[in-house]
Amino acid sequence: MAKEGLSVESRPPVREDEELWVGVLPQFVKSNPDGTHRPSSATFKSRTRHISVFLASKTTPQECMSRNPTWVGLAAIHVALPRELGYEVVEDPLPGNPAHAEILGPITKKAHAKRMAREAKWIVEPH
């Protein structure tokens, strides 16, 4: 969410070496045939808005998970992936959450959301 008076265009881009973390809701955890789990593509899909993420260099897994008690996991992708797919990734620090950033959406292409989900790695495995 852009701060009042600060346009999307004026927010600084996220560094090239950054890892992005996203909270995963229980309904967005998919089972693989081998018994492992992965985030579903719905984790990275948004028809009307941006995707909120955390900058790994500015937070901890515990801090992220404490922000939403309904999350069952925390997944990570490298900032290069959404950029490769054509999305901007910008810093968007919020009061009390300096690690907040956004993948600028909407992200409506199913293939893009699926690729991000497929390449995501667990930081906090679903419980």
C-alpha cells in the first residue's frame, strides 16, 4: 500500500540481490505427489492489487509470521523472478513494518503465478 503522497513510480526498487517472503494461507498450500507441500499459484495471484511481500534482509521469519495468525507458512522467491516476468518490485515500508514491499500487479496471468509458486522455497514450512 503506497504511503499517502508517495506515488508508485517514486518508491525505490528493491535491490537485485533481495529475497522476497510471502505469507501463505492454509487454503493456498498444495500437496505434491511425493508428500511434500508447495504454495499454490493463488499465493502469487491478484486480480485487482499488488502482492505484499517482506524483504528478507530487513526482517525475520518469526516477525513475518507474527503479522498474520492465519498464515501457516512463509515462502520465498528471488526478486529476479517477478522482474523476469515483467513486474516491478518496490520497497513500501509501513509504520512498524520497514520490511514491507510490493510486487506491482495485478498479477492475473496464471502461468506467471504458477511459475512463482513452483520456484518458491519454504522459509517456514506449513504446520
